[in-house]
Amino acid sequence: MKHILLLALVSTFAASTAQADLLAIRVGRAETVAKGVIEHAVILVENGKIVTIGEDLPIERGIPILDRPEWIVVPGFVNCYSRLGCDSDGGDDMSPDVKASDELWPQAEEYAEIIKYGVTTLGLYPAGNGIPGQAVAVRTKAATKAEMILQDSVYLKVIMRADASAKKRVSDGFKKADEHAEKVKKAREKFDKDKEKKGAKKEEPKKEEKTDEKKSLQEPAVEDPKPDEKKDDKKDGFVPPAPDSKAKAFVDLREKSLSALVSINSAAEYLHWLDVLGKEDIKWDLRCVMSLDSDLFYVANKKEWDLDQDGIGDKKVHVVMEPRLTLTPGTMRSRNLAAEFSASGAKIVFIPRNDSVNDHKNWLANVGEIVGAGFKPESALHAMTLGGAEVMGVEARVGSLEKGKDANMVFLDGAPFEATTRIQAVMLDGKFVFGDVNQ
């Protein structure tokens, strides 16, 4: 028989739990995103992490408990594409070395506002056109810049347009990577030749010496290397030259230590991206801007639209998009592109309709409208949480409710996409940053 100790909440609950490292939270339902739905969920939080989560788990005596059987808990919302709190004007058309982390200001008022709406993680990208630089994943509440950064260089932003200049920027970037690869090759050849010469100098002809018959049968003695030779043997070996600042991002793309987030507005821009990408094997996702008359449905699927190249769904990429219904161009026919892309195989990631505090406030409700138009609720929640974390490569830390992940949670008084549902509390790194948990 499971033994669960119930502790009444008192007015000093917040003060007591602020000092405690361990907290048990019991809610009516947990929508974990990665592991499905857990009814009568118990979540144990310690030192900002989820220690365990499960149905009707026993709680040891003495552990503080937040008991809210009427609440539903979901992961903290992740907006992977934002400029909130940043005010730079951006660089030139080719600045892949620029980092959004350089302009972080933790005290920006916008962060304190959006955390009330459940947004616990942001992906901030650099301003500018063409290839403006690299994004950073941040917490929405932190005292210092270092504490705010969850991970830097989470993707390279690329703005793709259906023109020669946009394609040239991308091809020039890979040419710089080619030039660096050639430098590495030449440096390697020189290193090998120098090493071969040093080895040749060390080889000396053996001196014949008269020995008795017994000594001649013994193995020849091996002399210890000289001090300088010992030092040479301990060297790490070849160290390739570092790429210059413009080439490094494209070198990292090829090494897959960096991914690209490619912004497009139309079907033509998508096809131009595939054309300039060619046979390059890199990780990339799409930022699809949802205009009212978007024609991106034409490239959703290769088979349906008889395309010469793979459609967006065929590539199985993430599609970062606003939760907005569109119209078939020249008609009044409504289209749910999120549902169409998803059916084709793409991974949908929702961001607010506009990059403002008010749009973050309405984000949950706006996604609810897409759900009402036929998009699956479980896919919609994934698109607001784990999907954005995957785009930034921080899914091991945030985006779902699982053992070992950061304790970022949003507590609701109803199903996530019901029109009457309201946020009751928000937890970031195991601490309540919004909501009254004393009642």
C-alpha cells in the first residue's frame, strides 16, 4: 500500500520552499510531451531538476508537498525565434560570426512580462539581413548574462530569397569553408614532411662492436631517448589552423556542430535554398513566414505536387511558423498549413504571431485556434515546447517533463487549448516565478 503524506499549505509555504532543495508536486494530470499523459501525477523536484515523475508516486515523510489536484502541468513554453530584449540594428549581409549573446541584457522588462505567460526559454537571433549570425538559447529570468545563457550558437540564421545575391551569400560561405579545408590540407602535408625529416635524423647507422659469443646472442640494448626526443614524443601531434571568423560558421555547419535555420516566405525561395545547398550535408530547419496568401503548400510534398526535388515534408525538417490560418492565393479558401506540413512529415514548431509581449500573452490562445481548425492538440503542445528545444539543440535540458530535465513547468486550470484555460503558476529551474501557491 502506497503511503502518501499530505501536508496542508500555509501562508508561509513560499518562504519555506524557497529554502528547501526538495519539493513534491501533485497535480491532476501531467502532459509530459515526450512520455505522454500521466494522470494523478507526482513530480519530485530537487536543485532545479526533475528527479522523478509518475502516477500516484509515494512521497517520503518530511518532503514539502504542493497539492493541486485541479491543475494540469505542461512543460515551460519554448519560443526558439525572437528578438525580445535586444535592440541592435544588425550587421551587413554576410556576418555569420556575429552572436546574439553579445547583446544580452538580463534586466530587459520584456523577460519579466513573458514569463507570466509560461515562456521559460527563448531563442534570440541577431538582427540583420542575409546571414546575420548565430542565435542563443536563454532562460527568461536570470540575474546575470552568464546565468541567462542556456547554450550559445544554437543555430545560424540564414535569410533565403529567390534571387542571385541570396544564393551567392550561401555559396560564398561554403567557398570560404573550402578554402579553409585547403589550408588544413597543406598544413597537414607540411606537418607530415617535417615529422618525416625529424624521424630520418634520429635514425643512425648501428656501430659494430666486438663482443663475445654469449653477448652476441643477447637482444641489443635499447638506449633511452635524449631529453629533447622525449619531449617530441609527448607532443599532441598535428593541430589544424583555425578558420577565420567568416569561414568558421560554415566549417561548423559541415561538421554538424552548428545547424542552420533558413527563413523563407515562398515556395520559390524554398526551391532556391535546395538549389544552392546542392549536395552539402548539413543540419538545417526552416522558418516559414505565414503571410495571408502564402503559397508554401505547393512545396509541402514532392509526390502530391509532382516536384523535381523533395518537398518540406519529405525532408523531415522542423518548420518554425506562426499559428495562423492562411488562404489559397486568389481565393477565400482557408488553409491550415501547420496540419498540411505535419501530414507531409514535417515537424511543426510554433512561435508567437508577432514578436511582442502581447503576442506572447496570446500565444496559447492563438495555437488553440489552429487546434480548433484540425491540428492535433498533442502535436500543438509539442510545437510550443519540445519542438523549439530541438531546433536549438537543447532538448536534453528543456521542452518536456522527464527525469533529469530542468524543472520548467506551467500549471493550468484546464486543458491547454481550451478557450477558458488560464495559467495559474510558472516554475523556472525549480523555483516558482509566477503565481500564488499559498492558497
